[in-house]
Amino acid sequence: MATVRIPPVLRPKTGGQPEVEAGGADVGEVLRSLTGEFPDTEAQLFGEDGELNRYVNVYLNDEDVRVLQGLETAVKDGDTVVILPAMAGGAA
Amino acid sequence: MATDTTRVQIEEIAPFEAAEEINGGDVVLIDTREPHEYQEAHLEGGKLVPPGLLADEIATAAPDKSARTILYCRSGNRSAIAAAHLQGLGYENVASMSGGILEWQEQGLPVVAAHGMTPEQRERYSRHTLLPEVGVDGQVKLLNAKVLLLGAGGLGAPTALYLAAAGVGTIGLVDDDVVDASNLQRQVIHNTERIGLPKTESARIFIEGLNPDVKVVEHNGRLDASNILDVIKDYDIVVDGADNFPTRYLLNDASVRLRKPVVSASILGFDGQISTFVPYEGPCYRCLYPTPPPAELAPSCSANGVLGVMAGTMGTLQANEVIKLILGKGNPLVGRLLLYEALGTSFTELKVRRDPECPICGEHAEEIPESEMGRFPDYDAFCAGAGGDRQTLAS
């Protein structure tokens, strides 16, 4: 099982949980297992083509999966998958 | 010339000889006086090792015992004794500068003085100048630095406070908003009395009360494609605390063009992010976030709420980054994104890589001719429907 870190903007769709345990052999499977459990997260993470949305960064531990093997990047037990959309809050 | 000091022969050299060697490079220069003397004036590149700490600190200041090592003090006595001591410790190529810094200055050779630093400034910044990483040189750099803060709100307030206290000589503030009661839960540079005043003015009043060394430049308006290059060109570093995506992308693209480092943070709820973007040395904002998220994934603090102290945590981290960039010390968050989650009090560091395909700083990014420097894409359209609808800074 991997730990998926849920960003604040997605937490309403995971019942408020900041971290969710999800199984899978690679990053894609882990995220699919997340969207299986919390279907409302699907449209935020994946486009209609099944690819990750460009505005969502996904990291395996501390590395962007874009520089690894993307959704096919292998996940080990105990790994952390971080979902990270840009935030703009600051001045106001 | 050689002097018999504690029965050891040491080499002594005149200031002009020392100057030639120093200019030639490959010299370890040691100042064997006390910290307060060092702060007043010292030779450029001189490392302070007070006589009482010689045995403890010389190995750090001069790790190579075979390197040419020149010592100086005020008039040449303490450095001669220290030179003999170092020879006893196995240093092979040590010289003491005769006449010390007094003779050096008498001959018109340059020193790093607390010039521009008044007695009041020496007192005010004494906790800085005591730090080897800052010292008088570093404090003078801070006093000469020009930093632009984008936003005088949640993040800008604590950043401005600490930069002003640190003696950053020029602080520019961009904000088109006025102080509102709902700001005061986190925007600690403003206060109840100043509700209704422009934020830039309110911040200036506070900063001037805190530190008369700081010149505050008010940019009471908002940055757009027509003015951004003019506004940022005179600053050394820009601090991004903007609350909307069009401004963040505009700032990124302009700062890459002008090669200005940007310290960028954002906050929402109990979460914060911070990174430092140094053009062409590390990734830019677009390498990290090629496209802005849609509206439902990009709520504002006014809609979502934000823990007030989050602004302080992330704003002071921004100030820390700025100070390190000015000093040229330490390891800024270049190529690293630091996440802070306040409920769990946890920090997470992620790697950010330069994107070779980045349209702004990547391998294929087009060289922008001078005539096109001030032209930018339509960021509102770029971010339209993507949560980037232009909010006022009051949002």
C-alpha cells in the first residue's frame, strides 16, 4: 500500500482525509484505486483521455512522476504519492 | 624581515607586499583581532579568528596547512604572535603583515569598512554582523539591496517586516488595495487605526517606524503587462505573494526575461508552498506549473479561509530566502518546493526540475528581441475558466 497525500482542495472529495492508503503496482494504479474509492476525485485528476490533467503535479516520494515513468512508475509498499495542484493564495 | 617572537622566526611582510599576494589569489587571509574591531573595518576576504579562539577556529578558517597564510591585526603585534603559534601548529607558509591594518590604510589600500554604517547602524545590526555568514560585508549588501514585494497582504506583511528589520535598504510594495478589518487576522504590518488606508501607505508607515534605514517605494496599483518590466527592472529580487494566477504567470515570464530571482509562496487553509526561482539556474514557475488549475481547484483565501499564522510562517520563510540570496550564502530553495502543513506541523520537500520544453526558459524558448520585451500573452485568457479569473488583491 502507498500513502496518497490529498491537497486541501481535494479533501472535500475524500471525506476530509488529508492522506489515503491506496494499493497498486504503479502510480496509475494507485491513483485509480483512489478514484475508485472516492469517485469525485476522478474528474480532477484525469482528463477524458485517461491521462493525468496537466495542471495536477504528481510526485512519487519527492520526484515528479513526469521525470520518472509517468503513470507507469512502479510503486513500492510504503511509498508516498503526493498530488499537488498550484495554489495562488497570498496577498489578499 | 624576520622578527624573533616567542623564540620562533616568523616572516613579516609589508602591506604593499601583502596586497600584491592577496590580489594574486590563493592566499588565506586571517584577521587576528576582536570581533568589534573587525566590524569597524577589515581587509576584503579577511577571516576573523580572534587571538583567544586561534586554537579552536584556525582549522576551520585555514584548513590547508601548506597554503600561503597571511595574518594581520591592528598594528602587527597580535598577528606576529599568532603567526608563531600557527607555525607551531604545523602551518608551513605563514606571514604576518607588519604595521597591521593601520599601516595598510595609511598607504591608501582599501578596506571593507562599516562605511555607510553609522554608529546607530552598527548597534542596530550587531546581532547580524556577529554572524560570520553576514558580517559587515553582508550587512552592507542588505543595506544596498532592493527587493520588490508583490502584495502587501498576508505573505507580504511578515516578509516586509523582517526584511525591513534586517535593514534591506529599499523595499518596493505593489498593492492596489486598502486595509480592511478582515485583513488584520494575519496582515500584521497593518493595524486597526489604519483601516481604509492604502496598504502600501499603511505598510510604509509601519516600516518607517521600525527602521529609518529602509526606503519604501509605494507602487499603489497592480502589475500588468504594460508596467511590469518598468516596475521590476530596478529591483534585485522579487517576492511573489500574489493571490491570482494571471499575475503569477506574468511575473514569472517578465522575471525570466529580466533574469530576476523570484521567491514565490502561496497559502491556503493550513497549507503553504514555497520555492525560489532563479532564471536559468533552476526551474521557473512554468516548469513547475505549466498550466493553471481550473476554478474549482483554485479557491482563494477569501473563499476558503486561511489560518492567519500560516501567512507568518510562509512569509518569514520568504524573507529568509531573500536574505540568503542577497548574502549569497546558504542553500536557497532553487529546484526545490517546500510544502508546509500546519495541522500536522509537517514539512515535505519535492524536487522541481527545469523543463527542457518550458516555453519560457526551456531549450527551445525563443530569444525575445528588445522590441518585443514588453509584450506578453493574454494571461487572463490563458487562465480563463481556470481559476485565474482576475481577482482584486482584496479578494
